[in-house]
Amino acid sequence: MSLINEALKKAQRQRADTAAASQPAPVAPISGEPAPRIAKRRPPMPARALMLLIGGGCAVAVMAGVVTFILLHLDEPLPPVAKIAPATPHVKAPPVEPAPVTPPTVVLPVLPPDSAPVAVVLAKPTPPMPPPVVVKPVPVVVAPPAAEVKPAVPVANPKAEAFLETLHVTGVRMSETDPKVIMNDRIFRLHDVVDRATGLRLIQVEPSSLSFTDASGYVYTKSF
């Protein structure tokens, strides 16, 4: 970096010297009037000086990189040199002597004499068969049928009956799909809850009567 700074300073000095040499001499003032001040302009850098400056900077950068690389790899140990093992002298193997050849031996079969005794093989008696195992049948116990649970018979709720006695029907609109009833100044449809305390629900609308049911399934009828 110091070499680059020195090259930059040297180029600046050369530009300053060139500017001073090319500046014209000042003109003497006429009739005692002060001479006008002329603004000094820095002359443009010549192309040759610019090329020299760029080339010097590149050369300094390359030299700095080379020096840095040498300093970094100076302390690294050299790779070990592979040692070549000395060649062993070739030793000739001793000649192999052929094995001695033995003549084949002929073996004659020995025939048994005609009067040789014959061995008698007696069969072993078979053991008696064990008696068959009789498996006793296991009696099957049939469980008695469970007693049928009869559904509880719905019982009328006195509170529901008292509510129906006080129910005031003011109008009935008959329809096959959506009949409506006006009771206690309110409009009710089928399956609407009429009284939440007793769970009364409207289930049927007739021209002269209304049918209700509660949670137990008991059916109440109110005629009008």
C-alpha cells in the first residue's frame, strides 16, 4: 500500500509541474486599473500519465500479492519424499524332482465258501396298542332368556295439564305443509315447543283440537 501511495503522490506532483509550465504569464494592467482575476483550471491529466499510473498500481498490487503468498507459504513443511525400496535379487527356485512311480497293486476278491452259515434275523414283537381314550361330553348349559323389559307407560304431567287449561287459542291456519296456530298472542308451527318448563310440543293441528306431547311421550289434547 505504501508503494501505491508514493506512486499517487508522484503523479500529483507531475500534474502540478505540468500545470505551472503551461500557465500563461499575467498581463500588466492598463491605465492603473486592477487586472481581472483569471480562474485557474486544472489541466486534464495526459493519457500517458494516466496509463502509467494505472500500470504502476497494477504492478504494485501484483508484487504485494506475490510477497504475501510467499510469506504465508514460507513456514509450511515440504512434502515428504517417497523412499524407493531397494530391489531384492531374484533367487532361482531349486528344480523339483519328480516323485517315484510305484506300480499298481492288484487286489483279488475273496469268495466266501459254500458252507458258510446263514444268519437268521428274528423280528421283534410289536407292542400292544394302547386302549382308545374316551372323551366325556361336556354338558352345555343354556342360559335362561333375559326377561323382556317393558317400556314404561307415559303418565300425564299435572303441570302440563294445568298449562293447557290456561292456554288461549285465538286462531288456526290449516295447511297440509305448514299449519300455524296463534296461542297466547304467539304464532306456533308443528313441533314448536309451547312451554319450556314442561317440554310441551305441538304435534298435530285439527280444525277443532290441538295435540301436544311432552318428554315422556304422553299425548295431550286440547279442544276449542
